[in-house]
Amino acid sequence: MFQRLFFILCLFVVMVLPAAAQTPLTVFAAASMREAMEGIAAAFEEETGTDVVFSFAGTGTLARQVEAGAPADLFVSADAAWMDYVRDRDAVRADTILEFASNALVLVGPENSQAVTLTPDGLRAALGSGRLAIADPETVPAGRYGKAALEYLGLWASVSARLAPMENVRIALASAARGDTPLALVYRTDALVEPAVVIAATLPGDSHPPIRYLAALTSAHTHPAAPAFLKYLAGARAQEILRSLGFVTDKVE
């Protein structure tokens, strides 16, 4: 009898544990991090054998999904406000919040676009009869940073009625790449991965709050490799990948 029970137990272990080990690590990440996170995940998978899958979207959309208990192991935010939002609702583990990268803001236009002077007249001339594509300033970090920069530069009043708000920064980028809008306000790293746009102007770094990418374990995380992947984001290989794609890491502790 004992031998039979032992055999059944061994069979259960053989059948169940490999399946559990093959369950991928799930990361909800800001849309602007797509190429970087995929590159980091590939390196992590090569080193550890752990599969990583992603859900990319606007940070606000993902934050609300994490708050609602979506099956994510890590949450990667493009600003501190949305990380504070999920932290205050106990949707992430506050003691695991990690800042690991920064970025810059640029105006981009379709290929052959001319440089834009960051004055009301310069911006109006560049827009012509078109609109400025921007991630929604009310909910999306890139839009919030962008609005702050335009206000600081004295440009908001001249352009606020001519915005084309988008669900996330990559949709704004695509709008300029297709020529649907003459300009889009995006992260510099977005511009670097889209060959169909050119950078028309770089917004001064002191014109907006620091762009902060933060990651944390969700309160509902279950994958045993989740803490290791979080730590990996601040490691040498991940930081090298981020820098190669234009992210700023040298000022991040």
C-alpha cells in the first residue's frame, strides 16, 4: 500500500511540477518600454531559462488592471504617480518599488519634416492646419510630462485646442509616422525605434518633471522568479540594453 501511494505521489510530482515551472512570468509594462523590456526578457530567459510574457499598454490602463487583480507578476510604470496609485491601493508591494531608467521628450514628424522652433509661432507654423498627437495628458505619463513641458515653455495656450490625444505614446508615434498628424510629442526612445519619423525638436529636460520608470512586484504575484527579474532590471546587462535603446540610466541609483 505504501509503495503504491509513493508511486502515485512521484507521478504527481513528475506531471505537475514541470507544468508549474513552464508557467511564464507575466509583466505589465508601459508601452514605451516594449523594445527594452523584450530585450531584457530575452537576456533573462537565456540566463535563467524563465519565460517572460508581457502586456504593453498605457500605464494608467495597466495600473487599473493591476488594481483589479489582473494576473501580473510585475508592474512597470512610466511615472511615479501611477506607481503611487497602485501602491496606495495595496496592488503592489511597496517595499519592492524600484526606479531603473529615465528618458527625454521630443517632437517628431514624418520623414523630411523640418526642425521646429519651440515658440508659439514656430509650433503653429509646423502644425499648419494639423494637430499635435500626444498621449492623453489627463491619464498617460508621456502626456502629463508633455503638458508640463509645453506649459513651462509658454506653448500650451497656443496648442491646447489643437491636440490629438491618444491612448498611449506609441499610438501618438504611429500617427506621425503615417503622416496623419504633422507632429507628435513622444519619448526620445520612441523616435529612435521608428524609422518613419525624424526628431524635429528636443524639449529641455528642466521643462518637465523627471521621467521616471519604476517597477514593483504586484501583491498578487505568484511566479517564483518574479523577484529575480525585478532585481535584474537594475543589473548591468539590463542597464546596458536600456542605454543601447536611448534610455538614461546613469542618474538612476
